Amino acid sequence: MSIRAYRDEDFSWLLEFNNSCVPEVGQLNAEQLEALIQLADRIRVFELNGIAVAALITLVPNSNYQSSNYKWFDKNFQNYLYVDRIMVSSAARGAGVGKALYLDLQQQAVEEQRQHIFCEVNELPPNPKSMAFHQKIGFSPLESRVDPASQKTVCMLSWAL
């Protein structure tokens, strides 16, 4: 198993994988994914036996990202990493893949002297497994809000470093 940087040849897989993870993450078309890739600070891919089974996409403050959840963090905080999406295939869940991606991200955040890692988890539609996972590895709830674009209720989470 290994964690590596995103490569251009991952694009088709990442698009298909992302859309297989809806509603836990927002659906993207090719143009939207390309725009996100251009804005992303970091895209990490987790492989098991040479097969990609998970991905994590992050942004830094002051990116021109139009997500209302990202904008909420950007308006209220500085010096952070924002997890736009973390996706783990159903076959790899429970094997420590998500935790490994977050520990890799935590190392980056510490090296860059970031103060927080932020993300959000759906409350409506509910995603209790993701919420339990995030709280178990150290995220704390900040507030719940309705995302105007998707009409989902999300819990804004913080992992203080």
C-alpha cells in the first residue's frame, strides 16, 4: 500500500470514482473536476496492490474556489488546509486507508505550520459513519449550516494542530 501524488492519467478514474461516492461528496463533471484540480493544493491517491482505492483533495486559503462551504472557512479562518473531499472505496473501508490519508495530510500541515485542517460532513442526508470516523481521528464540530448550493445540512469540522 502506498500514498502518492495525483497524476494526469488518474483523471478518468478520479472522475468516475468521485461520482460513485455521491451523495457523500458532490457530483462533478469533467470540466468541474479539471477546475478543482487546477485549484487544489494537493491531491493524494491511496493504492493497494497498485490499484487506486482512495483519494483526498485539499485547498489552501484564498483559493478562487466557489464552494460555499470552502468560502465559509475562508471567511472565518486563516492558515489552514481544507479537505474538499476524501473518498475511500467500499472495498477499502475499515482498513485504515482514510486515517492514513489524514495522517499524511497532518504531516504536511505541520510542516507548513498550518493551524487547522477543516472539512465538512453531511448531516442531512446523514453520514454517521463519516462523522464518527472524523471525530475518532480528532476532528471537532464547529457549527452546522445549510449549503445553499446543494441544500444539504453539513457539520463544519476542525482538526486543530
